[in-house]
Amino acid sequence: MGDHYLPNGEGAAGTAQPVPTMKQRLTKRCSSVRIIGDLLTCGLTVEDLRSCADRLHLLVQDPPPLCGSVEPGVSTSRVVGRRLAALDAGSNG
């Protein structure tokens, strides 16, 4: 079973790019669902995840990005701090 490639000119700088197989695409989607479940289990809310949905795919990368590698000021860099503050406020009330 060989790799599948896009024809020349369809990749970056005119190079052929490998096309993910169905198994690779399904594995990535399952990994995404697993990551979302893990984040919800950790105490993040659906609202928290919605605010950083455009970057959740980064958690499925191999290897994953380094902790704190998100640029300062990006909305996802504030999600955990906001959630911890909400949990602290709830436990102090």
C-alpha cells in the first residue's frame, strides 16, 4: 500500500503533497474527540472550548506544541486562567 500524492502544483511551492488515507483522517478525528473529552473532564466548559475551537487541532499534532507556545494575547492563552478564576470564585462563595 503506497502513499497517495496530489499532482504537482497542488502543494506548497508546486511540490507534490501526500494525501492522508481514510485511516489517518479517522484516527485524527478520534484523537480530536478524545482530547475534547479530556479537556471537559479537566473542568473546562463547552464555552471555554468554543472560545479556542480554531486551535484545538494543535493538541492532536505529533509532537504536540510546547506548553506556552501560543502567542501572548491570543484568546486561547487566557482560557485556563479564566477557568481557574471562575473555579476559585465558586469555591470562595
